[in-house]
Amino acid sequence: ILSKRNGGFEPWPEEAVDNSHGLYSLHRMFDIVGAQLTHRDVRVLSFLFVDVIDEYERGGIRSGRDFLLALERQGRCDETNFRHVLQLLRIITRHDLLPYVTLRKRQAVCPDPVDKYLEETSVRYISPRGAVQSKDTVPHRRTGPQQVICCSPSGSNVGPPQTKPTPLVQNRKRRSHSSVDCREKQTCDIRLRVRAEYCQHESALQGNVFSNKQEAVERQFERFNQANTILKSRDLGSIICDIKFSELTYLDAFWRDYINGSLLEALKGVFITDSLKQAVGHEAIKLLVNVDEEDYQAGRRKLLRNLVTSGGS
């Protein structure tokens, strides 16, 4: 039994395992969704299930969480089936709660490190021409190699004479900087998965899956093996490739093309060829493209080091 504590709820027993996998427990999902249901919503839901939930069960429903628990006890909802919950939320026009009917934990919103860095650098280096620089910013902008390369129109040095390096030292610095840049250049690999599939398999399975075994379990097992063999024979193949990126702008452009569907449309002309269409005949085929968002986020953080290194040098 779930009991309240400090205005919230004590954790359910199964949450210790689910939390380690980044999942909510079913009952925790009931807490989240049920807390957003109004008393009117609960009354309407109880009325809709008057023939399913008996009178004694309905008498114990005081909140949305109680209704969802009663729905679970009636076998209408479990960890693998949220169909009734989603249907009921649509009926009472609570479409705002549909994204919360899931066991997958929602990721916390946090500032993007790349955007944060770009904003900081733009504020630091882009300022109005007429702005008066403070004392703190003067030494920052006058330090570094800019002081030794600034020259007046006559050709004389603007900076102090003692700070001008010899050409030999300049060449050594350039070589050392270039070797450091090559050594510290970060790259990332993004895995692209492309797969071609038939749009539907029902026509191939109908009439080709049967069994005359006496036992029900044996019939199911034989039909399963037959269907599995047919589906394997209809495998059109897949390709997995790792794409290496060294520039953040190229990686972001690649991700935008993946999100808006441009990458999928471009790959259709490469993978769905005329010979493949002739091989499948009149059946419709589709192309599935997948890029892991976690790989993309990790790659952005890795390529950010190139910006930080080049910005700091």
C-alpha cells in the first residue's frame, strides 16, 4: 500500500530495479498521470467503466491514481499494455497527459554545452565599436600574439620593442601550434543504420503457415517456426556504417537532415534501386534510417573541445 510522506509518495518496492534502467515503475506512472486528473475526470472515467469495475471497487476510487490501480486489478492495464489508458484519456480530451503514459523517464532539461559556449564567446568577443572597455578587459584583449604582429602604416612596431620575437622563434611557435592542433583535434563516430523492409508481410504469411499437430502447443510452435522461416527469407538486408566527424557544424547539419527527413529521402535513391524493385515485384518496400541521439549528443560534447581549444589559442 502506498502511503504519503512529506507531501509526496513513498517509493514503490519495484522502483529500485526500474530506476537502474532509467524507467518508471507502472505504479509511479500511475502517480504521475493520476495526480493530473481532476475530480470531474475521475467521475467520468468511473462512469465509463461502470460495467467493468464493480460497485465495491468504485467506492474506493477517490483519485486518478485509485482509478488506474483499479484498472490494473481488472486486468485492463499492465507494463506492456497502456491501450485502455490512452483510449480513456482521449475520450475525456486529456491529450496533454498522453506523453506521460510511458515507463521511460523523461530527460531533465539542461542547457546545451555547445550553445552555452557559443553564447559566452559571442558576448566576450562581439561588442559595439564605440563601447568603452573596462580595466578588466584591457589586459585580456592585449595579451597574446596580437601585440607582436600589429604594425603601424609606416612599418614600425606598435608594441614594445622587447616583445617582438625573432623570425626563428615565430616559425618554431607556428610549428609547435600546428603540431598541438593536429594532436589535440577531436573526432567522433556516428553510427548510421539503414534497413530496407517490406511494408507488410500478411500476404506472404496467409496460406503458408499451418500445422496439423494434435497438441495446441505443438501447433503454435510449428506455426511460429514456419512464420520465422518465411520472414527470414524476406529479409532485404541492412547496412551499418560509422561516419567520422571532426567539425561541429557538419555534425549538426547531418543531424538536422536526419530529423527533418532529408537524409532518408537522399538515401532512398541509393538503396532502393531499380534492381531491388524488380526483385520484390509489386510489393511495397520502405527504408528505415536510424541514428542514436545519445551518440549525437556525445559527439557534440567531444567536438566542443575543438572550439574551446581553438578559441583559447
